[in-house]
Amino acid sequence: MEQERPLKERIWEFTKDLSVKVSKKAEKHWKINTLRVEIASIRHRINVKYRELGRYVFDAFKERTGDSADYQMGRDEIIEELQRLEADIAEREERIHELEQEDLELAPEDEPITPPPPPAPPPVMRAEEPEAEPAHEEGAEPVESKASTDAEPEEKETEASGEEEPKQASSDEEPKQAASTGPTSESTGS
């Protein structure tokens, strides 16, 4: 049934599905990042409270009022505020963990993000063409490649005689030369 719909419709459906998936992922990442910013803000408030607590304890020590009921009540209020802020951080971290787990759980179910395959083209019947023979220059004999073990003794003989022999074109270079000279009378049949 999938193949019966036109390609344009399938691409449109794929695009809509993909945009929904992307928007859901973006929304989750936005929520996670928002929670992380909130955690950073709460940590800043905790640092401020620790400074406030330190200043409060220092002032009480300096004035020797550490045993008074007012000092203990003020200190306990600051400590309770710190505990509440720590609980807020733990709650937000748990929400982040839940959102990340949801994202991981949904990932295996998601289909791979690939467009639908195009319909198969109808088969085309072609007549088989005979293979063309490589073109050779007039009067030139095809050079046969020699094995590397055969070439070594010739090189040694050349070195021993002190004469330099002109290098023959290798079999790899021959087609390049033939192709660069263009068609010959043999290859065109004239």
C-alpha cells in the first residue's frame, strides 16, 4: 500500500513526521536546559546564603552572642533555607534525569531519519553491444607486460654494460597514448 501513494505524498508525510519528531526533541532539550539554568541560579542563591551564614556566625562570635536564643533562631532559619534550596536542586535534577530517560526510551522506537525510497524505474531492454577492441597505432606492436622478476635481470645487464636503453612504454601507458592520438585508420575501419 505504501508504494501505491505517489512519491510527492510520501515525501510530504515523511516531512510532517520528521518535523513533529524534531519539535518534540527540541522541546525536551529546551526543558532540560531551562532546568539546568534554574539549578545554576539556585546554586548561586545557596552560595549567597552560605556567605550570609558565615557573616552571621562571625558577627555572633565577635560579639560573643553565640549562646543567645536570637542567634540560634537566625542560624536555624538560614540552615533551613539552605536545606530547602538543596531539595529544590535535587528535585530539578530528578526531572532532568526523567526527561533524559524518556528521550532514551523513545529513541529505539524511532525510525531512522531517511526519506522514503523512490519508486523503481521500469526495466529498459537494451541490445548488447560488442566490446570495442583497443586502437593501435600503425606499425606499432602491442607491448606485452613482463613480470617484475623478468625485468630485474635486464636492468642488471644494462647497468653492467653501462649503456642506457630507451624505456619502453608500460602496458598502463599504452592506452593513454592511443587515446591521446585519436582514432586511427584501423580503429575506424577506413
